[in-house]
Amino acid sequence: MVKSRHQMKRKKVVSRKAPRFPYAPPGWTQSIARKRAKEEGLELTDDHWQALRALQEYFARHQDTRLNVRELRDALHEKFHHQGGIRYLYQLFPGGPVAQGCRIAGLKAPAGTTDRGFGSVV
């Protein structure tokens, strides 16, 4: 059976080391995330981990496209709408759910996320 291009790429993203984080980038671990969070004054709770998983999954599912900050923000707002959306995520990540969340999740934030002249809180 021949695997499609998408199936082969997806396997490269999946981490066997952290079953709760199947979309984690290579080399990322929960202990690295805890260390980065601590450096930024955060102690990670189950809610933080849920948001980090959501970021990693979004990045994995959109790896073949150029990431758009607005689309990512909208996707996060929709996913966490029942908890308060973006406002809720800013409570978890006061440095910005996309900018700070990406740093802790081991992801490169999309262009425009950390441009201080573009309204970033970082």
C-alpha cells in the first residue's frame, strides 16, 4: 500500500515520547516547557498544557501553509470559546497566547506575532 504525502509527513511530526503531545515538535519535552515557562514567570497547569497541545496541533496541521497570526488567533478563540476564548488564553499566557504560548510549546511564532511596533505584548 502506498502512503499519501500527507500521511508520511504527519508521521514525522508525531512524537512517540510524549503520548499526551502527539504533535510536539522534535526535541520538545514537557520538562523544557516547564523550564521556559518558569523563566517567564509561569507555572504550568492542566489548562496551560491543553493550550500548548492546541498550538502544537494547529502547527502540525498547517505545516504546509504559511501561518497567519489572525487565523491562528481565531482558531484558538474558537477552540477555547466555551472557557472565554482569547481573554481566557491571555489569563494563561499574559505575554500573548500566540507569542508566549509558541515559545513554551517549542514552536516558531508566525510572522508579525512579536513585532513590537505591531501591537505585540512581548
